[in-house]
Amino acid sequence: MIMNMKNSIAGKNCRTSTWAAAIVALALLAAGTRGYAQPAQDTWGNLQEIVKFTQAHMSDDVIITYIKTSGKAYPTSGDAILYLNNQGVSQPVLAALLATGSSPGPVAAPAPGPPETPTIDYFHAHLTPYGQWVDVPGVGAAWIPAEANDPLWRPYMNAGHWQFTDAGWFWQSDYPWGDMAFHYGRWVNNGSTGGRWGWVPGYDWAPSWVSWREGAGGMGWAPLPWDVEFRVGRGLFWHGGAVVAGVDFGLGFGAFTFVASDHFWGGNYNLYVFDQARSRVFFEHSTFNVGYRMEGGHLMAEGLGRDRVAQITHHEVVVRKVSEVRRAEETHDFAKRTAEHKELAHAAVRGKEPGRPEANRNAEARERTTGAANERGTASERGAANERGTANERGTAAHAPETHPGGTGSNSKEPTAKSKPPATKPKPEKGGTNQPPSAPK
């Protein structure tokens, strides 16, 4: 009888082993000869545990018991089984995983996402569906969003709001392209853009690229001009010189979004922005603030400062992690763009390339730098909606050299013999150099 029991147990073990091998073989056949995709991220860690147990030479009985009692989900597609098989997981363990049956279909490969450092190819692909690219003499390629056809539209005003982070003031945009145009590059508005705001590509990331003004009962901000340059580890430069206190970039009242202090929070600034007459008066009685400082080699977009904003708005300023806010915005915007234009999902692959200097991207960006200051539009060409103030309207500027040319956006000053732009373009920005701090993977 004892002999019969041994034979029976041996036969049962043999049948179990044969059954497990058959199931694994069918799973491998289902995967075919194609390459396998890694399991989805949410269950990837569970499979990695099984691989670690196997590599630690734990017995199959222990691993199988863990699978049955852990309550965790395990993908059981052909791709997943093929991956585990290649990692040395035994057939009995694979059979136990198959018995859980938590993933009846094939596991998709991880979805594409936004690149760490965009290129001109990436910008061109992802922005073209939402606007048009134009050549701006003396500047290069600029992208004009469709929204900018409204003469009252301006950057950092419509469809967005401010958040404070550990890297400074972050502009949270509601546009599907906001993660690019408000955190990279600069803005320009002159006759060559038809009096509309256009975005000039750049490759250094920041929470925002604006300067600030504060006055009695209100505050305002304006996009930095296209020729304000960021130099790694050094800070902002304009017309070849370091930006110091008093350098206001020649920005006139028309470039600013001015609101009352009690309307700073919550967005919808287009509903509360000062009209032209009030903006002019407020501008003349306000104080300019560059709003940036270097800290640990990174550019901090401190604006008017956390404490000061809390004081004048009577509102607590919560500090968020810039890496989390940035990643959330980039992921959301990328998903929205690729849902609306599915072909854009593949443009991210090219975007993985490092940013190239502008001088080497003439063909792709269609840049034609002319350096001809007399080709820039005047205030009359831009119309009343983008009227610029004159030099005496702005008062005495602390930055005595040249006024910024028409490319600043709704700048108050018209180009004159003393306000010609630099003969050459500013030095190109290096790809992904600021990144304060990098977004989590």
C-alpha cells in the first residue's frame, strides 16, 4: 500500500508539472515571436517582486504561497509571462500567476510622454495645430497662437492663474500648449506679427518668464522681451549686460496685465485687468521689479516675493513643489494634445534629442535674421488695442541705454535712432540647463 501511495503522489506531481508546462507553453505561443512589452507601471512592481524572489533562490512553494495570499494583482498576458520566463522564473510559479487571471488581455507598453528637453522639431509639431508660425525679421521664427487674433489677448493673462512653488511663481495655464509657451522661450509683439503676440522658442525651463510692477492697491506682470537671455549659473542678460535693479527692459504700460491686489488670486484676469487709461496712470506710479534671483545655480522666479504678495493680497501663499506642479501640467497638456491630435504622440520621440543652438536650426525653424531695425512696425501699425506709451509717459527709466524695440510686445516706445535692436540675435539658450528642479520621472 505504501508503494501504491508513493506511485500515486509521484503520478500526481508529474501530472501537475506537465499541466503547468502546458499552460506556460500556450502563454508563450500567444506572445508569438514578437518582442514583449513591459507590464503597466501600476503592476510592474508586483512582477518585480516575483523576479527578486526568484533571484534570491527562494523555493517555488514559498513564492506560490505569497502569490496566493498577498492579494496583489499580477498581469498574466503573454507579454508578461514571456518577460518573467526570460528572468528565470520557474514554470510552477508562472502557472500560479496564470491561475490568478488578473489580466486577460495583452499589456500595453507604457504610453509616450513629454520630453525632458524639447527641440524645435517638438515645438513645431505640437504647436502648429494651435496657431501659425511666422518669420519675424531680426528675431527669427515665432509661433502665434490662434487666441492671439483677439487684440485684447495677451500672454499670462487669459486662461490661467498663479501658483507659488519652491522655485517661485508658476503660471498654471489652461491651454493645451501652456506647458511649452509659458515656461520656455519669450514673447514678441510688433508689426511683423501683425500686432499679435508671438512666442519665440527657447530651451531653458522656468516657472514663468515675466517681470513685475507694484503700486498702490494693485500689481501687474508682463512677459519678458524676446532678447532677454538666460545664462547658466549667472542669470538674466539683456543687450549683452547683466540685468540688475533698475533694468526695466523698456517695457511700457501696454505690455502689463494690471489688476487690483484683491483680484490676484483665482485667475480670470481678463475680467479684472485695468483698462488702458487706468493702466497708464498705474504704470507711472508703480515700481518695477525684475522678479528673478539666482540660488544654488538656479533661476528663482520670486516675483514680488511670497511674503509681500501675502501681505498685499491678505491671502496665505501656499508653497508647492515645482517638480510636482510641472510634471502634472506637462503630463496633462501632452495627454490633451495627443487626444485631440493622435499623430502628436509620436512627435515626443524626436523631442528626446537635446536642444540645438538656434544657429544650427535655420532650416527647421525657418529663421532669417536680418537685423534690420527699420523693418519693425510702429505704434500706428499695431492699432489702438496695442497702443504703446511714449518715453515721457513711462517716466525716467533706470536703464538709460537703448529702449527695447517693438519686439517687446505692447511696449510704449516706438523704435527710434536710439532704440535700434542689437545687430545680432542674443546667444542661443542651451537645452534644458535651468530645470529648477527637474521633474520626477
